[in-house]
Amino acid sequence: MLLGLVSDQVQAQQPTRVRYSTQGCGDFLARWDKKPAALKFAGCETGEMQQVVVLTSPYTVQGTDAIEIEKFLQREFGMAPLRFLCCGWEVSPAKGTVAPQYGQYIDSEGAKFEVSMFSGETLSNGREAWHQIPEFRIKVETYLGEF
């Protein structure tokens, strides 16, 4: 009995571990039943960042539908609004920070995903001109393993 208490105390003192996806690459938004018809899945990419495998599901949306998709990503995943910086549109930082406030999703297995949206280079620096931008890109990313 005493051994069980000690074991519980040791586990409680360990830092919280973040669990990342153990699933394969794919259309994450469709998998979660959260994919608007305006989004086009562009295949899944596997990469590496600092010796950790990254799975990325890229999507595209036409500029004419970008405002609707931005609002959807804000509502469903908590992504910050896009803002124009230098040469294109990207997720803005949270107030008082410099890091972008990407959307987040935790799936039924407890895996964490980041959601972001951005445009390519453009001179269209007002939201009213988004319909002139051929396409915006959406990324849903997760890391394999446990940290």
C-alpha cells in the first residue's frame, strides 16, 4: 500500500507530457468532420523539425471565400484574425505577444494540432480586396511522438 502511494507521488511530480498525433498523415479536417466545402485538400506532407516528424495537411481556398473560411477557423479553432504584413496576409499575434496565435485542436486521442491561414505575396492590403487574391492557404500541423 505504501509503495502505491510513493508511486502516485512520483508520477504527480513528473512534468506534464504533451501528446502528439500517432495517426498517419491525411485530410485532418475531413477526419474531424470540420471541413467546409470551399476548402480543397492539397495532399499531406511529412517533414522534420529539430529531429521531430511533422505532419502537415495543407488546404487552399479561393480569395472569394477567404473571409468566410477565416471566420470558420476563428470560431472552430480559436485562430486569430489575419493581418497584412509586408507582402501578404498571415495570422496575427495575440495581444501583448509577438508569436502568431494559431488555432488549436485536440482530437479524440488527445493529440494536439495547430491551424493557420495565410496568403502568398500580394499587393492587396485591405480585406475588401481579398476576392482579388487567387488563393489563401490553410495548414493543419501535428508532431509525431510524445514530449
